[in-house]
Amino acid sequence: MSGSFAFGSHDNRRASKATTSVVWVTLDTTPLTEPIDRRALREFRRTLPSTVRPKLATVLLPIALLAVPFVFMIMFLTAVGFDQFIVRDKGPSSLVAFVPVIAMPVVAITLLVRALRQRNGVRQFRIAEFARANSFSYSPRTERPWFPGMIFEREGQSSSYSTDIVSREGGAPTTIANHTSIVGSGKNRSVYRWGYVALRLATPLPNIVLDAQKNNSWGRAALPVALAARQRLSLEGDFDQHFALYCPAGYEADALYLFTPDIMARFIDNAASFDIEIIDDYLFLYAQGELSTLDPELWKQLLATVEVLSQRVRQWARWRDERLDAGGAAWAEGAAIPNYDRRAGVAPQGRRLARRADWWWIVGALLAIFGFYNIFKDLL
């Protein structure tokens, strides 16, 4: 089933951009760039957990392990004579054997600089001061944050954490942070990094995903999961050029009720570069890369987007799932939802989108193996 509608006028889009400029003016970004009070920084560093600011001993140990062999090698060559280790009939080409030794101090210095920058706490201090200046709260790191979004629940995930968490409560609870997921271990270890915005909604809603077309590459979505194509809802106008909308089967009319023309215009104008997910009582904006940063312009754009979307999605509080019995909410095994109208909730078939197996990498690997086989066959 598919729905159609006409988009809002250009006047609506101009109003959206006017709202954005107002928010930019009121945002205080000076803590992100102004000179730092070193005494305040030292006091702030003492509050950082070891996962954010590791102890100096743990930083220096691996660096020492790299530097010690290099020092011994230099002492040995000095004592014996460097020219004794050059094969005269091969000339300078024999120096290739010393490349790993020469690389050790380079790697050690790189690790040292990186570790010292991590331990100085400047980044965390600036973002914390920025949050305080704008009535947000700040947390440097949270292990395994509980959110229902797709980037937080990866298959095979061994660990995850969010960093530089800026949040606010009140009428429109909002969290902005960076998230890292680690899947597997050893040689099979993969690290995935995302920036995200979490907007708390006034009522649970069906699981709906807007796949931004701007960040896709080679026809492949940037989403961490593959969604079943049968759930794709095609819309008229130019919306399909910006987003691919997925909703649970049978919830097409509900998606059209939630995404009215004026809301669609706001999403195109303000969030076209984000992948968007509505799940339970959250709306998430996802980006591949950091969103909680030291970039003042990024913060202005991001919080302006949050402000515009927060204002528009308030009307979603009136949505109710007609599939539920009128007597109560079907949230988790029939349990009531705290702080919500008991009629609020989503029927089981609308809570999660169906996913599909992603076979593209298997096909690609088989084609690559077949190609290399033919190349080596021709060479031999």
C-alpha cells in the first residue's frame, strides 16, 4: 500500500529557516573556542573516569615496550659498527631489514602524542562548559547506553559506549552524543562509530525509518541494518529524492497521518543529511561521524534542527493505535506504560520493522575470489 500527498509551500520552508536563525543567535558557543582557565581544567580532569582519562602508567607502558628495543638496537650498532651490517654486494637495499626498528620510535611518539591529548581533558572540558552555558547537562562517557535504536543493538555486539553526552530534560527531552559499537574480537573485531540525537516523544509510535539518500553510496544505504523492501512506502512530490521511508506492514495510513506535508517539509529542510528512526517513544537522528564536537557551527545547525523538529512532532502526541483494545496499553507483554495515557501504545506488529538478510558482501567476496582466480590462472 502506498500513500500520496502534496508538500508544503515554500513559505513554510522560509519560516523554518527563519526559526533556525533565531536559535543560532541564542546559542552560546564561546566555551568551545575561548581561552581555558587552567586551574578549572585541572579540577575538571580529576572528575573524569579512567575510561576517558587513563592513568599515565597505562599510557607509558606500551610506548616503553616499543622504544626499548630501538634503544638496544642503536646501542648494539654503535658498539659493533653499523657498516658491518650492510651487505656490500647489495648496497643500501640491505637497509630494508632495519625499517621495522626505525618505525618503532615513530609509532611510539605517535601513541604518546595521542595519549597525552586524550589525557589533557580539554575536549571534555570545553563541551562540558558549553553544555552548562546552554542549560544542558554533560556526561563524558556511558557504558552500554540503553536506547532502542538500531545503532545500539547490533548483532554480535561485544561492547558499546557513548561519549560526550549532552542532554536536557523538560518539555522536549533531548540527548546528543557520539556512540561506538564493537562487534566481535581479535581479527574479527569491527568498530562502528555514529553520532546521534535522541528526542523523547510524548507517546510510543510505530517503528518508522527514514533512510537519507544523501549519505548512501553505490546504491547502498548507510543504515547499520537492512530493512525488508516490502515495507518501503513511496510518496509523491520530491520526498523520495531525499528519504526512503519504511513503516511496518499495515501502518501506511498511520505513517501518512504522522508525516503531514508540513512535517515532511521540515525534515527535508533541516534533516536531509541524517538517517532517522522512530522507535518506541524516541525519535533518533543518526550520522556517520561525531555530532558532539568542538565545532560551533555544527552545534548551531544541529540544535536549530532539534528545535524545529521538536516543535513539529508535538502534534504526534495525539496519535493512538486503533489496533489496541480500548481498555489498556499493549507495551511490553501487556504492561502499563509509566507516565503515559493508558490508551497509548503500539500493537506488536507495529513495534519493529522486519529486517532482511544482507547478502551483498557474500556475493562481492565470491566475485572477487573468482576474479583473482582467473588472473592468477592467466599468469601461470
